[in-house]
Amino acid sequence: MNDSQHLSSQFDEDLSRLRTHVLQMGGLVETQVSGAIDAYTTGEVASVKSIVETDRKVNELEKAIDDDCAHIIAKRQPAASDLRLVLGISKIVTDLERAGDEAKKIAKGVRRIYEAGHMPSQYGVGIRHLAEAALAMVRQALDAFARMDGERALAVIRADNDVDVEFKSIIRQLITHMMEDPRTITTSIEIISIARAIERIGDHAKNISEQVIFVVEGRDIRHNKEAIK
């Protein structure tokens, strides 16, 4: 193997390792979101500590991946599709980290509700369904990244509209609760914050999918509704 082939092989290994670390980080975020949803349903608030601990690992991975991206750009000077991959990853990990932060917010909100002696299930809103839809978006966005599948990424982006519609419906229901019974205001506001965090997780999944399309196709479809029809 000559020097050029050796350098090319090392570069491929660097990129492969980078992609693996992104998927590892994504798996941790999935665990956080899933744990927060389960805590909302079951009241097992002991899991909140685990979710917060996982958030620290997510933050550490974000910093490590950012460092790797900077190192690759400085040392390898990638061009074309390889450069798009590194730039896309640098943005994807930001959205993953923020999705993890939202999962932590959900978990802490759930703990406050249950510690106050309330049962969120009594409010009759579809938080679980909303959360499962957002979590599915995260999983599919990561799958699109793993496969470098632009069509799969587009499907995630389109799914975000359904999450937004369901979120607005939940807000309307909770406002009705508060108007009819002021005693529900404190818990309703907590549930609204949880729903908002879930909706933002969906937004981050959409952003990740937009970066997948940028990497695969070289198209920047952010803020372009026509591109996702």
C-alpha cells in the first residue's frame, strides 16, 4: 500500500468512527426520551436521576465529536461529499444534545407533578401518543443517517407536521381544564411544558433529517417547504 492509499484508508476509518459515535450518542438520547415517557406514564420518578446522568454522557460525546470534526477538517481537508458529512455531523450532534436536554426537562417536570401528589393521566391528554410519535421521529432520523437515506429523512420531516398538530390540540385541552377548574392550573402548566419539550424533540429530529439530506444530496432544504412536498 502506497502513502496515498494509506492516508485514504485512515481517512475512511476516521469518518466511519465519527459516524459510529454519532449513532452511539443518538442511542443515548433515545434512551433518555424513552425513559422520560415511561416515567410520565408509570410515576417511576426514580428513573429521573438516570436520565440526568445520561445527559452528562451525551454532553461529553457532543464535545468529543465536535473535536473530532475540527481535527478531521484541519488535518484531512476533506472535499465534496466528505466535507458535507463532517459539517452535517457537527450540526446533527447539536440537535441530539438539545433533544437530550428536552428529555431531561420532561423527566424533571414529571418528578414535580408526582411529588406534588398529582396524576397526569387524570388530565386525559395524549402526552404518551405525542411522545411516541416524537421518539419515532428520532429513531427514524438516526436510521436515515445510518443508511444515508434521503427518502427516509424526508418522511421524518413530513411527520413533524402531525406532531405539531397534536401538540396544539393538547394545549387547547389543557387550557380548557384550567378555565373550568383553576385547581388544575399548576399541573396543567407542568404538562404544557412537557408537551412543549416533546414537540421540540420532534423539531430536532426534523433538523437532523434535513442535515441527512444535505449530506446525501448536497441540498439545503431548511426553511424550504416546497422541497418536502
